[in-house]
Amino acid sequence: MLGGEAVLGLLARYASQLNAFAISLTVKSALAFLILIIYFGPILAERVMPLSFFPEQLQLYIEK
């Protein structure tokens, strides 16, 4: 996150015609999402896969 702030600071300094605030929202959101995926990666694999529907169960769910 600190690296992202440094890059955005340089962007604001040398490319002042760009709106650094608008760009920073996108960059910070993408960095936070990437960090969450890396951090929760081992947990998500074993927690999310049991939640997936198998095709037979999905057909039964649709028919209800």
C-alpha cells in the first residue's frame, strides 16, 4: 500500500493534469482487493468449493 501511495504521489507531482484523487481510488481499491485475495487465498479454496452446486443439485434447485 505504501508503494502505491509513492507512485500516486509521483503521478500527482509530474502529471498534474491528471486527477490523482480519482486515479487513487481505483488504484487503492485494486491493491486492497489483491491483498485480500493473497491473504485469504488458502482459506477461500477450502471454504468456497463446498458451496458450489453440482449440476444435479442445480437442476433440483431450479425445479423447486
